[in-house]
Amino acid sequence: MMAIDWLQIGLAQRDLQDMEGALEALERAVTDNPTNPIAAFAHAQVRFETGRDAVAAFERALHFDPANPQLIRTYTAALAAEGEAERAQSILLDTLALHPQWLDGHKSLATLRVAIGARESFDESYQRAIAALPDSLSLRLAHIHLLSTARAWEAARASVEAARQAFGPSRGLEVARISIESESGGPLSRDPDLFDALADWADPGLDVCRVRHALRLGNPEAALARAKPYLSTPHARLFWPYVSLCWRLLNDPLSDWLDGMTADYVRAIDLDLNTTELAELATRLRALHTAQAPYIEQSVKGGTQTDRQLFFRPITIIQLVRDKIVKAVATYLAELPSQQTAHPLLAPPRDRPILFEGSWSVLLKAGGFHSIHTHPRGWISSALHIDMPSATDAGPAPAGYLQFGEGPPELNLALGVSHQVAPQAGTLVLFPSTHWHRTVPIEAGERLSLAFDIREPA
């Protein structure tokens, strides 16, 4: 078999999430054709994704393709994962000095700095690049987006104002300004006319802001009218959670159609893990919690989340749990009501391979919790409880519980909890990715869990 065939097999196995099969094929590909840059990159990438040492493989790939920005970005992530965060930062900074408009590089460096606890300077590279390229609007907008994602509202406002003075009127800056005013809780966050200047501008991200703004103003009818046209588009999963809130606020019977009685779609399943297996899993997962702080986009507060796909790691206990989870998800799907057109949980086919959109572990410390959120990239989401604080440490019930139904607190919707699950070690909770959910803070101890999203079948 030719090297190109092994490369194609490796890439196909990776798409099917057979990572060990992918790695075996890609090792054959680089052995048979060691100078092929695509094979070298793919081989390094799969080593990295499976939690193996990958720095040397990336350095071989860089020898053949030294200017590939995606390769440099992943190489620096591998360096950081293998304990060389300072070297990773240095490489990113050097590359950004040569290519100050490399937006993915800026975001990678900012993410790395947050993860190692250097949040106070996480956007430094953006500031340097803006000083070097004051005429780059795309760079300014990327910086503003980062600050908004980090909820650094005052810095975001200042960045918008500086850009407006430098560039004058700009549709992109106006979208950024209005979105920040709506989301930051300032005086304009309750202005009913805030979005009027953008009345002719249709954009999914902007329309999510419009939906949230209408809900914040107590106008679910307007929010629903804005959201419904997206339900038949590829952006539907951004809007279904808000449609759920609208229907509940309007006492629309379609709320029951969408969410069921919540308990119908939220299932707690005993994975039959014994004490020894749970203890080994906890030990293995704790060793993977190397970040000093959660990433910018995450719902984790007062804890950390692991990086990369957890289920791609060739760790025996993790693969045992993955196998049990795949069986549990298959049972969950088989027990759901029959398929229903247009329903985000019930419409997709159920006879396809079960693939993961992501898998990770969360370790919460005293006072830690998950803020209210959904999983717009998933179809079915989860929480596998592994190690829970004692009842005394956690605090009075419902401390540590997984709760469903409340909307984002900043929208002030006064919707109560529709369902809650008390965490028990070894119990897997499955639920639709469109469901709003959170965990109640714990007072002391640690709350260790494993989570994943199931990818919607094509």
C-alpha cells in the first residue's frame, strides 16, 4: 500500500474517532514517506489529540512546513501541555511580531495566558499589534470580541471608542458597541431602541443579542419573532434555548412539546462502576487538571476544565468508561419518543454511529459551580459524577445539584428550576444540549465530574 493510502486511511479513521487506528495508519504514512508535510502534520496532530508526547512530531512537521500558522498554533499548544508554557508563549510572541494580523495566534496566546493564571496580561499581544498596525480594523474587532467574551466590559468599551476615533463610522464597530451596551448591564442595557440603528442588518450573532435584549426588557413576543426564522437554518441550535424561554414565559403549550416535562428527557443512569474503578478514574482525571484557571469561554467558575478530547486518550479506565457511556447513550436514544420533524432532540436519526463533539473533566473547588448555560454545538449533553464532597462539605441541599430550567440570571426572567438531580458518584446524567442547566455552588471540598457532548448525526 502506498504512503498516500495510509494517510487517507488515517484521516478517515480520525473522522470516525478511531484514534488508535488513525495513529497506526499515520505512523505507516510517515514511515513510508517521511517528507510528506501533510502526513507529518496529521501524525503530530493525532499524537497531540490522544494525549501523547507530540512536541518532537510537531518539530518534524515544522521542518517541512515552517510557515504553516495552524501547525505553529497546535505545536505551541503541545509545548504548553508538556510543561513548556514559557517556550510556547515565546514562539507565539515571535511569530506574532512577524505576523501581527495572525488573529488565531493572538487568541491562542490569550487563551494560554488565562490557563496559566496570567489573566491580567492576557490581551497584551493584541495591544502590541494594534500599536504596530493602527490601521487594521480586523485586529481591533478581534480584540474587542476577546474582551467581550472575557466580560471585560470597561476595557471593551474603551477599545470600541478608540477604534471609532481612529476609523470613524463603521458597521462592525457599531455592532460591537451596541452588543456590549446590551450585554454589560449598563444604562443602555434596558433601552428599547438600542438596536434601531442596525434595523437593516441581519446576522445570527447579532440576532442572538437582539433576542436576549428583548427578553431582558420583558418582551418574549419580540424575542420569539426574532428567533423563530432561524429554527429551520444551520443556526437553529443557537436559538432553540431562547425559544424555550419564550414559550415558557408565554405559557405556550409548545413548551411541553419542546422540553417535555424535562424529566422525560433528563435521565440519570447508573454506569455500574465499582469503588476501585471510580477511585482509579478520579486519580487519572485529577492528574489531567493542569490549568490554573478556566478558559475564557467556559461556564466553569471556581475550578478547572481539562483540555483536548478526554475520550481520545488511550487510558484504560477512561476507555472503559467511554464504552459504558456509548452503551448508555444508545439506550437513552432507544427509549426516547418517536422521531418528530423539527424537534432538536427527536428529529435526528438514531441509527448512526455515536460520535463525540467534545469530552472533558471539570474539577470544582470550594465555592465552585457551573454558571447557567447550554451546549449549542451538541445534540445530547451529560454529566458523569465521579467524586463528590460529603454532604457536610457541600452544604445544605441543593448544594452541588445539577439544575435545569432557569434562564441566564442577567436576563431577569424569574423562571424557576424545572428539574434537578442530586449528584451521586458513578451516575451519568444525559439531557438535551438545548436545555439550560447549571450546578449549585459547593461550600467546601471538591466536585469531580466528566462530561461530553454527543454530535448531532448528519
